[in-house]
Amino acid sequence: DIDKLMHRYPHLRIAYIDSVRLNRSGDMAFYSCLVKSDGNGKIQEIYRVRLPGNPVLGEGKPENQNHAMIFTRGEFVQTIDMNQEGYFEEALKMRNALQEFAKRDGPMPTTILGLREHIFTGSVSSLANYMALQETSFVTLGQRVLTKPLCIRLHYGHPDVFDKLFFITRGGISKSSKGINLSEDIFAGYNNAIRGGQVTFKEYIQVGKGRDVGMSQIYQFEAKLSQGAGEQSLSRDVYRLCHRLDFSRLLSYYFGGIGHYFSNVLTVLTVYVVVYLMAILALYDLEKIGDRLITPMGTIQMLLGGLGLLQTIPLFSTLGVERGWWASFRELVQVFVTGGPLHFMFHIQTKANYMTQTILVGGAKYRPTGRGFVTQHTPMDEQYRFFASSHLYLGVEMGAGLIIMGIYSDAGQYFGRTWSLWLASLSFLASPFWFNPLTFEWNVVTADYAKFISWMTGKSGGATRSWSIWWSEENSFYSKMPAASKLWFVIKSILYLTIAEGIARSDLLKADTTLNKPAIAISFVVAAIVVLFVFWWLLSMVEHLMPYPIRRTIGILIGIGLMVSCSTIFIEDSNFIRYGLAAYYGIGAMCQIGLLFGIKSVKNFYFVHDLVCGHIIFIPLFIL
């Protein structure tokens, strides 16, 4: 409670934007106000400055920072977020830190002083520890190098100290346009670089910081940063900055900023292309040069993959200096044992997905993550809503492609060639559940399964109660995409059709029905399946008029009939297994095209697909 804080700390001042209705027609007056406690249990207003209009253009945070600047004293201002704290012993060093503005580290005056951050939430959970290590890597190692020798550190968030006189005459410390300024903090850095300021970074003073500790929170945080990077790449600030930097600083800016997110996009795109390229080569028997089969170097690929561990050396060295070498070694071993690589691979796809979506579609929005201590179990249906579009679909798709490649490949060394791809697929599918508390408790799994089925079959109550409403909201952007963006999804559909054609013309489970006559005519079974689907459609049309027991019984009978019919057709003629696999990819291609042009009938196919994906995830949970 803000009032309680002001009464407890009498020197605390609160600035806020007040609105007053002027007349019946609804005209409003807006004021910047500063208040404090009067010491007698009441709130006293100190200043009230009328504004020319409503200053809130975007999410409110940058506007609040800028309008409060007029109430600050002195030549410098430090911005602190809600999830940060100042230690008393660190506050004693502030006078020394402010003297950094009096000296010059380069040709231009120091206008932003960056401070080190200490993450105090690392012990809450494994995920919190990963985020603490990630922040240690970025806010210490990364910013140290960006400052010297790269000379391209910007402003990445608080607790930086600003030269107030410099910024108050150059547009403030944040930009507030909705969408394009989603990552509002970094635009202060762009503004500073373009207008001749200089940033320095000192590590003798630090500020405490709490990071996200739950899977969904971290996901939302990474999504916000990725969408912010996508919007930055489209902004005039980045355009102007990149036209004025020398070549070396331009490359440094790219790899220290939005280039990191582009690299994630290219990484995931490469993995996707490699999976389908290997599957197509195997399907069409092209794994050879002339008449000689290719010789995969699976062992070398595994050794090269192991070289990725070298990237942990800087973090190992930093932790070794701060905590001791044995503690540093144990920390890194613990990260690997608890599934850290799965977590970091999972968020490579998070960044790639939202960066791509922002550039192709737009619609970036601020995502409040809460920063709370979220260590309770998250139900499966909620996990599915969060991660299906960005991770789970891709994980299932990659797994299916690798299985097809394994079935048709003749080149050998399958594990050596695909271990890293399987690891990526596994991380996309398993991470949300591996890092979810109580995931493998039998009572929790059964309760989650019941909630998931209830959500899948729900018809009303919003996206949290109904798969149908969630699916419509989640995929509404496809039909509104520009034609150039739709081209990428058309290419994806062509890829599906290529796989479908390769499976259909292959010899997989090929049977000669002229020699082995089916006991039940295939045409009869196909007709039965069509009739059952028609009955299912009719039931969905009139189910609201029927009592629950009758509706439930008819639904179960139709489901059993479909299962028996499909099993019969696969047993009687194994060719239909191959045709079914080909149809899976063919229907996927048609549904993708249907989404792009707003055809609503594809929703039924996606319902079956989501039902299958959900059970692919639940079967291991039931077993484990």
C-alpha cells in the first residue's frame, strides 16, 4: 500500500498523473502531482503542474518516468525498478560513483553510468538459478566488454544513473509510443548515442535485483524482449544510429543488441531446414553421389557439438573468481544435471518465434510478468495454451520428421547425425513439464488430464475454458498478414506436400491385396468411417438439445466405432498406414493454406492435431 509506505518513510515522495473532469461533456484536465506524508497520518500534496493533455501514449511506464523528472533535485537521477533493492553498504559508495561524471573516459562527456546488478533470487528454484547465471553473464561479462573495448554499451534497463541535465533537454529518459517503443529503456541508450553522449560501466557498486522464477514468467519476459527487439529493428532510432556508427562499432552493436535475436531466428531456421532436408533426401533416395552412398561423419559432429561447452568458460572463470573454483565447477555441473541445456535451448525458440512473429505480423505488446515467487504447479491446459504455438507444435513436427528420416535413411550413423536435433525436439516438448513442480505426481497428472480434456471439449467461458475460443484467438493473425509474410507459410505448405508425395510413392509397408484378400471389404470399412464422422458432426449440431447421459453415451459409441474401424483398415491393408502418414502431411499443407485465407473448416483438423499432441505429451507423464 503506497500510503502506508509514505507514512513509514516520511522522506519518500510519490509522483503520479492525476486526471480531473472539467464538465459534463467529458473534457479532462491532467496534472503531474507530487505528494508526501504530513507526519500525522494524512497525505499532503506538494506540487501540482497542469499538463497540456493526456501524456500516456503507450504502456504508462515511460510516461511516468518522464513526467516525474521535473520533481527531482540535483544534476543526476537514478532509475530503480520495483524488482530491485539498494543495499546500505552500496549506498555509501554513491558519492564516489557520481564523481565518474566529472571525469571523461573518452572524447565525449559521460551521460549514463551503468552499475552492476546482484541477482538475489537464484536459490528459489532451478529456473531462478539459470536466470541468475544468465543475468550474471549479461550484466557483468557482457556489459564489461560492450563498454571496453567495443564502446557500444547502451542503456538496457535500470539501475543506471543519468546525467539529468543532458536528458531533460533531449526528450527524457524513455520513449513511450505504443508498440515501436515496447522496450522503452533501450531507446534512452539510442538517444544518448545519437546525440553525442557516452556510457561508462563501473563494478565497484551494485544494486540487488529479483529475476523471474517461474517457467511462464520467464517465457513472457523473453517474449517481451524478443518482440521489443523486433520493433527496434523497424525503428527510425536504429536506422539513424546505424548510419552514423563506424564499421567496427556497427558490428559490435549488431552482435550486442538485435543481432542476438536474429542469430536465434537463424539457428532455429537452420535446425528446421536440416530436419526436412535430411528427411527429403532419405524419402527420395538421394543420399548418394552417383552410385556411392554418402558417408556421414557422425562422430565428428558429436565432437564438434561438444565444443559448445567452451562457451561456459567465461562464466566458469567469473564464478571462480567470485566464489572459488570448486564452487564454480559444482555450479556448472548442477546446471547440466538439472536440465539447464534444455531450458536454454527452449528459450532460443522463444526468442526466435516472437522475433519472427513481430517482423512478419506485428502486434508486439507489453507482457507484465509479475516477478512473483511462482513455484506452484501450473495445470497442463494452461501450459499447453502458453507453449503450443511457439514450441510444442514445432517439437512434434521435428520429431515426426526425424522418425521419417530414420525409417527411410540408408546412410547409417543415425544417432551421430541426429542427436542434436532430437535434443532440440525434446527440449521444445519436455521443458515446460520438466520444470513444472509436481509434474510426475500421479494424482496431479490425472487431475491435469481431466482439466485438459475438459478444456479441449469446452464450448464457452473464454480462452481459458475452451480450446475452440483459444484457437480462434491464437490464429486470428494469419488471415491479416501481408502477402509477403504469407509467402513463407506457402513455402512451408509446399514442403509438407513434398513429404506427403514421397511417403505415398514409397514402399513402406507395401502389401499386395490381390494375393491376400481382406476378410472385411476395405470399401465397407471406409464407408463406415465416413458414416461415423457424419454422425459425429450431427451430434455436435444437436448436442445442446440432448440430456447429458444420452449425449455422452452416443459420443463414446461413435469414438469406439471410429477406433475399431481405423484399426481394422490398418490391419486388413497395411498400405493404409503409408497413406495415413502421407495424408497427415497433405492435410497439414491444406490446413496451413486454409489458415492464411481464413477458411474456418480447417479448425476441425487442428482439433484432432491438438488432441494427438496433448496425448503425445501425456503418455510419458503417465508412465513416469
